[in-house]
Amino acid sequence: MFAQEDRLSGAYLGIAIAALAVGGLMGLFQALDHAGLSVYADIYPWIRSYYHGLTIHGVLLVLVWTTFFICGFLTFITTRAYNRPLASSRLSLGAFWVMVVGLLLAAWPLLTNDATVMFTFYPPLNAHPAFYIGLTLVVVGTWLVTLNLVLTYRAWRAEHPGERTPLAAFMALVTFVMWTIASLGVAVEMLFLTIPMSLGLLGTTDPLLARTLFWFTGHPIVYFWLLPAYVSWYTLVPRQAGGRLFSDPMARTAFILFLLLSTPVGLHHQFTDPGISPNWKLVHAFVTFAVFFPSLLTFFNVVASLEDAGRARGGTGCLGWIMRLPWGDPSVVAQLLAMILFAFGGISGLVNASYEVNLAVHNTAWVVGHFHLTVGAAVTLTYMGVTYWLVPLLSGRRLWSRLLAQVQPWLWFVGMAIFSNALHRLGLLDMPRRTQIGLALYVLPEWKEILPLVAVGGVIMFVSGVIYVLNIALTALRAPAQAAAPVEFATAVAGPDQSSALLDRWRPWLAVAAIFVVIAYGPVLVDLLVNTPLNVPAKRVW
């Protein structure tokens, strides 16, 4: 019934894990460089510089690993939740190949040092046109995935009038709809600024306008990464742990809030940028704090669900249920550790969002520490945990080594704790980000005491990553065959019938989301378009 969708999901995951492997190697080089151990000259001419490696690391892990995993995982989840194939097999294949062609186009200049502009690709830095065109095709591919999910929802709805959308499918669709809205910013930047600039059709550009369009997408993409992790935390982990989801209505409410509030937050990345009214920056700061609220709902709901599981397994007392959770299950333990690290990432994120406190850490290593606690811990560890059951299911083979799968998340957890803590401390000591500190002439004595810890944490994570990639590859290729187990979603203490029917109506929420975006970005973008001159020449600095 799901043969094509499962093959497609497997192909997406294969590309994602390959990107994780290459990007993780670049991450090791970055971490070693912080300790003064530069390896770039030794592997020349493959990696030309620290910044070449940093760009590969960022693009492959932030954009490719996440996006391809999400498309594969949520395609799989949607078909199982509806118990029906996708509405259009041709559209699903078309979306996949558009993304693959885009990835290959972008990879060519990326690997050959013709696109060393880092994953944010801020103008006036200028890359080869294939880089921008390729990334644009990847985004277009995700829009086609969204269209297919919408068509699948409509087909299911026609057969099930009046029923609540299955929670996992509802969350998957919210994720892609939110992303489609948010990705319009970077699409406009690509089509009207960066691609014409790279082709020589636009001789000059404006960094402020480009940065504003980028961050229209740049912060919502964090929720594009996180919401699939939440899908697993809400709908799968409680069942894997032996319990029930605490509240289905609360989960739906949280996702609707993410749909409404994820996009009008980008200006908190631009608190130090001139040319944008501080009043609008403050508005975005308030909305950034507001979007923290659905994360708090998620925290409460997921922890309550885990407590239900722990007590069902015999846990007693205030905290005794924690030890009763299935810590020997690689999938569960990876996601539990991801949740712990994400709690600290959320706390550091509140500092970034603060209108005044942000100035103490803006563009310092603190931001790198925070970023790795989100995409490098909450997202990546969760995705790893998901693949520990999903890859065996898709391949029809058992997990190659359960022992390695049990050890690997703990190694990642310890490495990330050391790595991110060191970067947060260095940020508080004003060490800049996006800088080859290993060769800098201004390294302060207090930095030198902490920088080796960045390398220690990075090496531990790299070892963990190698174990993970090898275990998954051997699972898919060499492990003994086994019958595929059915996917079982968590039942809820408070079920879907207790939620308001309004949560299942799309038009009001899409209208409100559009209004919020227009209010938060309309005046800012109109002012920039009217008053900002395109007078900065494009540059290549490598």
C-alpha cells in the first residue's frame, strides 16, 4: 500500500544522512581550529580555507540534513496517520527530483569554493549562480511536498467529514504550511536580489534589504526543524515509553500558535542593524517571547505524557517515574536527551530575543552555542532517535547494533554539553563568531583557557556521529531481515474529540497568520523598498 512512499522516504533519509556525515566532518575541523589545530592546509585543495569548511558545514547540516529528513519523515508519518497513500505519486516523485537537482546544482560551487558565503549567504558576498538557483529549487521542492500533503488531506477529508484530523497528520501539515509561508522571504531574496546579482544582471545590491528578507525565513526555519521533532515527542515517544499523550487539544493548540507566531519574529536577529525602526524591532521582540509560549505548552504536555508512561511502568514518588522510563531503548533515550539539552537552548534563546540583553551577546560565540543546542541537539538527536526505528522499518532489517545505538546518544549528549557550554562562556567573554579564532592575533588569555573544550566536545560528537552513520548504514545494507512492525501512535488522556472543531478549520488560522505577517513586516519592507538604495557592489573575498 505504501511501497512508493516508503522508498521515497528512504531516499530522502539516505541523502539527509550523507549530508550529516560530510557536514559533521567539517564540524570536526571547525572545532579543532578553535583549539589552534588548523587542518585546512593539510587537506588542500579539497577544503580551501576555514570559511570554505564553515560554509559546507552550515549548508549541509542546517539546510540539507534537516530539509531532506523532514520531507522523508513527515511523508511517512502522513501516510500512516491517514492510512492512505499520498494523493499524487507523480507529484511526490517530482518534488523529490526537483530537490535532488537543486542539491546537486548547489553542491558543485559549494564544494569547489565558488560559494563560500556561509549558509546565510549575506550580500554583498557573491556566489556562483548555481548555488542560489540550486537552493531555490530545494525550496520549490518543499512547496510541492506541501501541495501533495494538502491534496492528501482533502482526499482524506472527503472520506471522513466531521472527523478530527489525525494528530500526526495535522502536525505534519501545519509544519509544511508554516514553512511555505515563511520561505517566501528567502524566495523573494533569491529571485530579485541574489540570483540577478550572481548573474551580473544586478550590479549592486543592498545588504539590509537582503538580510531582512533572509530573516523573514531565517528564524521560522528553526520551527521547520523543531516541529517534526515535536511530532515525534507528541505522537510517538509516549507510546514508545509505554504511556499516553497527556492532551491532544493542547498539542493542536500549540501547533496552531506556531503557525501564527513563527514568521513575524525575524527582526530580533537584526537588533543592531541600522535603517530599521527600533519600534518594529521591539514588536518582533514581543512576538519572539510570545512564540516561546507554545514551546512551554509542549514542555508541559510532553513531560506529563512521560510521567504517565513512567508511572504506568511502576514509577512512584515525585521523580521516581523518571528512572522507570525505557532508558535502554535507543530511540527513546536519544529523544529524552534531546529534550534535556533543548531546555537549556530555550533559556539561552530568551537572551537572544531580549531587546537589550541581546546586545551583550550579539554576534559572539554565545549564538553558536545556542544554535547548536537547538539544531545540533534538540533537532539532530531527535532525528537520530527516529531513524533508530524508522530505518529498520523501511529497510525490513533489524538494527545492526543495539549496543552502539544505546551508547551513541550519550556520547552526543556529553560532547554537546561540553561544546555548547564552552561557546556560551566564550560569548560572555566577547569572543566573536564567524571568525577563524585559531589563527587570530587577538585571542585573549581567558579565551585560551576555554577554547580547548570546544575541540574536546567537537571530537566526542564526531565519534558519536561516526558510530551513528555506520550503524544506520550497516542496518540498511547488512543487518539480518526482520518483519516490519506497524507504526503505533500514542493515544491521549484528553482525546481529539475534546478539542474545538475550530482547531481543524484552516481558513481562519491562515488568515490570522497572514495578517500577523503583514503587520509585522509590511511597513518595514515598504520603507526599505522605497528608501533603500541598491548601491553596494557585489564582492567575492576568497
